[in-house]
Amino acid sequence: MSGSGLTGAGVSWSALDQILPGAEPPYPGWRRPSPGPSGFRADLIGAVALTVGAVITMPLYPWAGLMHPTSAPLWLELLWSAAVTIPLAWRRRYPVIIAFAVSALYMAGGIAFGVALFFPMIALFVAFYTVGAWESDRQRAWWSRMIIIAAMFIWLVISIFVYATGHRNDEPSATGPFSPLVSLVLIQLLTNVTFFAGSYYLGNLGFAQAIGQDALERRTVELAQERERAAAQAVALERLQIARELHDVVAHHVSVMGVQASAARVAFDQNPEVARRSLSHVESSARTAVDELHRMLTTLRDPETCDDDQEGRGTTDAGATVGTRQLPALVEQANAAGLPTRLEIIGAPGTLPSVVDVNVYRIVQEALTNVRKHAGSRATADVRLRYYPDEVEVEISNSGAAPLRTPASRSGLGQIGMRERVAASGGTIELGALARGGYLVRARMPRSKRTAMMSAES
């Protein structure tokens, strides 16, 4: 009688499926990656090794007295041994087809020869395992394995029935608590339960591990793409930051130089002293602009010159060369350029996050530049800096005309820069014309670095 059979008596396969590793594809159409040429080559080598073992050991069993010789010719037995094992060379290409073929050949040999050999049994359970580990259609994998198990079960029942009703002279002697028939049934059931359940479990485990490996690889690709996007965003943000700094520095000082040069041209013949002072302001503004550009470019070239943010002294702003302490000088420069400007500081000044400190200065600078450009020659400006316990507010208002925006006019890069600075500091900004005439810029930003970061992220 053959040593093959079914594990199945009394076992609930649906319950077993619930304790098996999850082996459902992560999305429709997912297939386990092909093992490639090296994997197929390994399958061929393994199949050849099993075939050699099966062919060599086939005649050794009767010669060793482990089984009675069969009535079939030796060449047919050897051919059967090769036919059961050699299909494993294609097991991962066509897992279901190979599993059915190996199972059918195994049962055919058992019926024809009445033998159960070690290497053909290995081939059977490897083919059964491969269905669970490599078949992407999980419904097909489940049903094909159930069909193989059912076929083996039927064959086992028939084999036991034939054995129980037959008359054999070589029946084993009854020396234990069970009869020879009961002992043989227990051996068959326990052996096949172990082999089939183990193959079923390991097959699902192999498929689940492939899903996990694929998810890991996809996550690795996503992380690499995320790093590339983050790097690209960092470059874009740096470009915006540099553009904002250049605009603020150049626009402010060039506008001052333009006003002073115009005044010098008008007063050149009639009042040389006024012209001289105006040209002196032009020279001073040019030097200041060059100095600020030099400091900014030095900071960009050598990031180590920036202080550590964690110590509360540094900034990631490339233009961290100015701050609220330079506001009086900025207001004096505006007055010298012909724009009457008044500065009022309300509240007790304290330490500000360096980014907020720079942004307050740049917002005032840009607002005063816009007043000179758009508000008219008789405009005046008021700058108010208010310190609250948790926030700092800067307000710039003027008495002149509001800037006119037409579809043909260029976009307000200065206002865009102000909005970006306030957003980076986690604050809010208000821009708009006043009912009494003039224009208002009011920005509020947190004084706490942590609050600023949380507000900016939100």
C-alpha cells in the first residue's frame, strides 16, 4: 500500500486558514516577482538532483529488503521515478499545473507499483508547497490544493479498504495494543497530516513573505523619491529665499539712490550743497547695499557662519545681517531720502527668534520702499513696533496714495515676499488701502520659536 494520503480527517481547513500567515495580494493584479534566470536555474538543479536520487534508490529498496519487488519491469519503475521528479524544474513557472501533474503521477505509480519512496514523496510535497508560495491567484491556489488533498484522501481510503479486505501472507504480527490495520491507518494519517499541513502553512508563509518583501522594496523606492522631492523642494525654497533677499536689499537701496540722485539733479545748479548731500546719500546707500549683499553671499557660501538655532542665536535666513535693532537707522535713512517717517516702539523689547527679527526689519524696509515708489512726493509714513507677551506686531502706514494695480502692471514681488516671510514665521499679515487714504501693512508673528514653528507647519 502506498504511503501517500490526506491529512484531512477531522481537520477544519477554513479554521486553519485563519491562523495562517496573511497571503492575500496587496492589490488586484499583484504578482509575486519572478525568480529570474538564477531562480529557474536553481529549480532545474534541484529537479535533476531529486531525479538522480529517485532513480538510484528505486532498485535499492527491494535489494535491501525494505519492500517486496514489484511485478513491473525495472525500466518502467525508473521512468516513473524520473517522471515524478523532473517536472519540478518548471514548478515556479507553472505551479498549479506542475502540482497536478506530480500528484497524478505519484498516485498512478502507487496504484501500478504499490510503492511509496522517499524522493517521489519529496517531489509531491515540494510541488504542493509551491502552489501556496508562488500562485498569484489565491482562489486558484486554494482550490487546487483542496482538490489535491481530496484526491489523496479518496486514494488513502480506497487503499486502506483494499488492505483491510485483502488476504496477505506478509501481514505484520499483532504485538501492540492496536491491530495492524489501526496502526497502519494512524501512521498514514499522522504522516500525511504533518506533510500536507506543513506544506500548506509554509506555502502561505512564503507568499506572505514575498508580499512583505515587495512592500519593503516599494517603500524603499517611495522613500528615495521622497528624498528627491525634498531635495528639490529645499533647492526651490533656497532659491525663493535668495530671490526675496536680493529683492529686499536691491529694491530698497536702489529706490533710495534713485530719489537722492533725482534730488541732486534738480538742485545741482541752484543749490550745490543740497546736491552734494544727496550724492553723499547715494554713495552711502550704495555702500550699504554692497555690504549687505556681501554678508548675505558670505552666509550662503559658508553655512557654518550661521549660529546654531538651538541656542537661540542663529537663523536659517541667508540675510541674517539685520534686525529690529537697525530699525532706527532705517527710519533715519528714509527721512534722509525725503520720506518723513516716524518710528514708535510700544512695549518692552525682548529677544525675538532670529528669523522673526530679520523678517520684521525686511517687512518695514519693503513697506517704506513701496511708499517711496507709489505714495507720492508728499507722503509720510509711520512705523509702529508693538511687543506683546506672546507676539510682536509691526505696522507701517502712510498718508499718501495706495499703490495702483492694473492687469498690465507687474505682480507685487515685494508683497509676495512679505507674505512668504510672515508665513515662514507662523504669523499673519494684513495689506490694504486705508479709508482715509494711504496704505497699511500690519504683520503679527509669534515671539516664541516653538510657537512660530508649529504655526508655520499648520
